[in-house]
Amino acid sequence: MYGDSPVSFLGVLTGILSLGLLLVVARRNKNKRKLPPVPVMTWPLVGNLPSVPLNPRKNLKQWHKEHGDLFSLYFGRTLVVVVCGYNRLKEILVEKGTAYLDRPVMYANEVIGMGHTGLAFSSGPLWHETRSASVSILRELGLGRNVLSEKIHEDIEFLLQRLAEFQGEATNMWHYVHLSTANIICSMVIGKRFNYEDDRFKDVVERIGELSAYANDMAALNYLSALTYLPGDFLKTGRLRRAVEGLKDFAEFCCNNGGRDGVEDTSNENKNFISLFRRKQEEKRVNGIDGLLDDQNLCKTVMDLLGSGTETTSATIAWCVLYLLHHPRVQVKVHEEIDMELGHDRLPCMGDKLRLPYLQAVIKETQRLASVSPFSMMRATSEDVDLGGYLIPKGTTVLPNLDSVMHDPEIWGPDADHFRPERFLNNDTTVMNREEFIPFSMGRRMCPGIGMAQIQVFLFLASMLQRFKFVPPKGEELPTLKEKLGFIAVPTPYKVCCVDRLTRHD
């Protein structure tokens, strides 16, 4: 019969397969329509990675302009949704923040080999308990209060003395700022300051800088792990591993040799982060609570505090001095304010902050324009979410683009790409607080060390500008404002002459 012929069977089979293929394509296209647009060509295996440079700030700015606050990128086969604009960022970080609290798997964390512990890379109950304990400890240590500023003065005095020794000759100021801010973090974490010539201390500060610098070079390894097997070390994975091991060894040294005395004696003289963390461990043990605050979590948290606390603060200070080199009239106004309000008989303290509104505005403008953390650390959705009419699947990586807010001309005016501290002042007398000012991100995963960072930046810059006038080396061009983007955005290394202003007041 005709119906039993091979031709008829093949025709039916072909029709079924064609229909199935059409359904698959239709479903895939339907799913794609539920996602934000992809601004560039997507390639097999590598996705959009060929179109994303190591420093993607300009690209993301252009794609934001062309495609709006939401767009998608494929890093390898991984979907990354980029979120721009203040309202959208507030939605995912604050209003619907519980769905965006998790972290995706990241190569830099995997190299450490301690799992998703600590503050930066943890998720779920582990993150909740670690952050809660850490915030409580930092508050007990005086974070955000004057007691912390008193501890910072010793390291500021070292910095001022060291810079004065150059007698106005060109120097790499940032190196000494880096050492000072790192020592403050060590004092808080371990309850001990290090001698600035201590080899172990100098080595870990160097390793922290390397970690920040190399992080961006290896971003592709988050999505194309096979690249680790390529010959050579063009992605600097070997250097990253050595830097990680150096920081890890130092954190373990701190945890093993510091803080134990403070478990029983919690007087102010013996309090430090490690001792108070161990006290919380002991409290849970005594109460029979199976907590997540184990020694590995402590060590990883110490690594997070040392790394993030040192880099962002020192980079902000370095950016501020660099902007002042380019805007000498601004520096003159800061000097005049300090001379009038404080004089030169003592170091500035946090009680002086309200008396120095112009300096506050300079600091805010530095944080806004430099945007040291241009992208908040990547998030991962813990459930399917509706975002701007798009269906974002559970487990999707989300990149909050803070740059899109900090440089938005609709918020800051048509000169948003220029350094103008006055935008933060009301009638040149009081500081304007804008909710769109988000250098530390916002929401529940906002930087827990924001209080310490603000204190350090203010006290360091107030003291440095009280003592010195910063000028470029004689006969040389102004240092470039071009940044180097690693884990954060730092200035291209530069030298500066620190001219001692005290010689005019003796």
C-alpha cells in the first residue's frame, strides 16, 4: 500500500523532526526575548568576551546609552545581566535585594581553596552569620566613632614624618600611604601594629597590591577555566597564586598568633577582631549552637578585611592628591580652610569634620569621579526574578554598574566628567548629601567597613593637607589621570613633591 512506502515514512519522520526543531528554536527565541538585549555579536564558546576589553568602563557606558539600564552579555556560556542607573540599582540592591544577595563562582576565590567562606564571596546562611558577626565586632571596636580615630593618628604621624624626610623631592607617596593604611587594618584585626621595616609586613602589603592588580587580567578564567591549561603565564595565574598564598599565610599567622589572649580579657587594650571573633565562637560552643564561625571562616574573613580595607582607602587618597595636582586652586582653598579652622598646633580629629566642609566636598568629589569600585562585586540571583519586564533565571550572574550612577550627567550635571567639589556644597557652607552618591554600593551587601574607610580617608587627607602642599616634580608634565583597572580602579603610578608647609609657621 502507499502508506507503507519508505518515501512516506521518511517524509513523516522529516516533518516530525522539522517541527521539533522549529519548536526548539521558537522556545529559545522566546526565552531570549525575556532577557535584556545583547549589545554586540555573540560568538560560539566565548560569547561576547572578544568585545569586552580588560577595562570595559567606556564600553559599558556606550552600551548603557544605546540599550538602556539593562543589557545582557555572555561571558563564555555564562549569562551576565548588567544593571545600570540609580533606580534599577536601588531595585536590585535594596528594594528586591534578598533575591540578589548570592555570589557566583569566581576564579580568584577558588584559587584560595577555602570554599565560599568569609565576607566577600560567601552566600546564604554562611554569609548572613559571618556578616552579622563581623559588623557587630567592628562596632564594638569603635568603628565609626572617635575611639578609632585616636588609633589612626600614630600611623598618620609616621606617614607625615616619612614624607617630610624627602624635603620636597619627588617621591612615590602612594607606597607610604599603602603601608600606613595596611598597618591600621592590622592593628584592628590582630591588635598589633607592625614595624614598617618588618619583612613579613612589607611582603603582605605587596601581595595585596598584586592581588588587586591581577584580578582583572584573569576575569576570563571565571568563564573559560580551560585557559588555565595554556602554556606560559600570560593571564598571570601563577602570580595570582603566589599573591594569594602570601596573603593566606599572613592571615593564618595573624589568626594563630593574635587574638587568643583577648578571649578572656576583653578590655579595650586587648580587643581586636580576631579575639572578638573567637569569643563569639566560644559563646556558640558553650551554648551548644552549631554555628558557621569556624577557624577557616575566620581566616578568610581576615583576608577579606586586609585586602579590601587596604586597597580602597589608599587608592582614594592617591586619587585625591592626583586631582589636586591637576586643580591647584582647589588645593589652595583646602589649605585656606584648614589654616582658618584648625591651624597647625595639632592633628585633625573627627570632631573637626563639620568645620571642614570644603575638604569633605573634595573627598566626595574624588570618590565620585574616581569611582574606585566602578562595579559592585558580581551577584547571583537566588530565584527567578522579574526585572524591568524581563525574566531573569535563578543563578544568573548580575553586574551592578556603579559607574553609571557616579558619572550620570542627569544626576550630577553636564560637567559630570569633570572635577568640581562645589557640586557637593550648599552655598559653600554645608555639605550636600545625595542618595545617588554610592561609592560603597548600597543595600545589605554594602561594604561593612564603610565607617573605617570614611574615618581613614578624612583623617589622612586632612593631616596631609595641613602639613604639605602637593606639587608635580619640577620640569615634568602633570601625571596622567588614566586609571589602571584591577579589582578596583587605581591611578597610574606617579611621583609627587610634598612641600612642607610647617616651615612657614615656625
